[in-house]
Amino acid sequence: MAKAKVAVLISGRGSNMAALLYAAKAADCPYEIVLVAANDPDAAGLTLAAAEGIPTFAHSHKGLKRAEFDQIIDAQLRRAGAHFVALAGYMRLLSPEFVAGWDNRMLNIHPSLLPLYKGLDTHQRAIDAGDSHAGCSVHVVTAELDDGPVLAQTPVAILPGDTPDSLAARILIAEHQLYSRTLAEFVGRERHPDWLLNQVREAALALPQADEIVSHGMPCFGIVKGKKFAYFTRNHHGDGITALLVKATAPDEQAMLIESDAERYYRPAYFGDEWVGIRLDLGDTDWDHIAGRLRASWLQVAPKKLLGLMDIADQF
Ligand code: GAR
């Protein structure tokens, strides 16, 4: 199975980036690093990444507006084909536009047990507070600084006589282990059938009058007391595939889609030409596209009365 493509953003030393990079060398690691980018051309981590054969990009943020700079970085991430972004000591506040573009696809590592000690000087603050433990957290990046859902944490005991530096050095060991493990789990969940079904379910049941039943052993979405507009198939007849089946919107659409991307689209057995299979287990599913396909499929089968309601809703 193809590995998930991850870009790493750094500002300096890049030891967390190195930990991610070396973990990615294991054959069974579900991600690969496709780019290491920095907002400081002198960031030491760039040299290491380049020596390991990873493409690098550097651009100073100096003199640029935040959103302008973020656009430059965003363009590089997309050019590299990144599907996820890992912030690793990237000491920049991010523009809301940049964060929105990587919604639920960008992780950060922070040297504290969040929600404690967001921002800077985390080690000093934990020592000053007399905490028994400091630690590190990996979280999903949202618009608020160090605020997104925490995915995993490692507590690290504070020793008598610890200075911010001695504590930071021990936490860094924990960071290096926590980040690669958490990133691997995070990118892996997108191939897990339960997670994929939840994504489909959320989008399908958001459509007017939609309900879910089981049909031919598959979760199936239809209009209440009406026709079906989507099926979720998971290893059906042992085919090993997790996919969504939706109605085609034109007679030749199935063939066109298969021709455009034969890995992703297929003709579902027993469903004829009216339905299209869309693989969800390739690791790079565009969920906006899936929501659009579900809506288009719903529109194919919705009774006129409901379509009228949709037209009205669309005007707002
Ligand atoms: C790490 O300790 C990381 O947790 C921290 O900067 C250090 C970067 O080291 N990040 C933050 O404080 C983000 N708010 P590295 O460049 O060697 O990975």
C-alpha cells in the first residue's frame, strides 16, 4: 500500500524532524517524508534532511505578511504532493487560511502536557509551578495556538535540581518517540474501515431525510422510505477493498471516471453501469469530493418534493 506523504516544517535544529525521518525508514512505517521546509534558510535541520535525500525548501519570512509567507509555504507543500503536515519546532504563528487548508491534516508537537503551558518557556513554567511531571503532547493544529485536540502525551518526571535545559533534554527524548508513533497512527486511521465508515456516515446522514440500513450486508444510505443513494463496502466477497458506491450522474460517467483514475474508480459488481465505486482506502481521499458525490447521488434519487427544499436551501 502507498505510504502517506508527509511534509515537515521546521525552524531550527530539526531533531524531531530527524526522528520522523528515521522512523520513516522502517519498511512498515505508513508514512514517508516528501519535503522538509523551513522559514529560516540557516535552519540546521535542512542540511540533515538534504543529506538524507529528502527535498528541502527554505524561505525567510522576514519582510512578508503572515498570510503571504504562509501562501509560499502552502504552494511548496502542495507541489510536493503532501497529504499531511507535521510541525516540528516550527516557531511561527500560522494564518487562519493556512490552517484551514490543512484542516485535520496538520499535527504539532509541543513540549508540555497540554492544555498546560501553551506558548513559550514551557519547561521553566513547569518547574516554577512545582509540578511533579512535565512532558510533551502531539495535537491536531487548529486556529488557536497549541489548542487543537490532543492525540497523545508522554509525562516526564521533573528531577530535583532540574533546569529548563536539563528538563528539555529529557523531554526531547520522549518527543522523538511520541511524534513518530502518533503520526503513524494518525495517517493509518484513514485506511481503517471503521474510521472511513464514520466519515461517510457523517456526510451521508447530513443530507435531508437520509437514513441508514444494512443491505446485502453493507451499510446503506437512502432517503427515508425511499431509494438508496450510497453503499459502504468493506472487503465485500473478500475483495479486500473499502469503498463507497454512489449513483453515477450521467450514463457514461462510470466509464469516464474509471478512465481518469483506474486505481480509485471501478465498476461495482452486480450494480451495473448506474453506480460508481470509489476506493476510500488509498490514503489520499478528498473528503470534500466524497461529500459532493454523496450529494450528487442523493439528488439522483430524491423525490421532487425534497428537491424543492434543497433548491430553497441553496439560495441561502
Ligand atoms: C521541540 O522541543 C519542540 O517540542 C518545540 O521546539 C523544539 C524543537 O526542537 N516546539 C515548540 O515549542 C512549539 N511550540 P527540534 O527542532 O530539535 O525538533
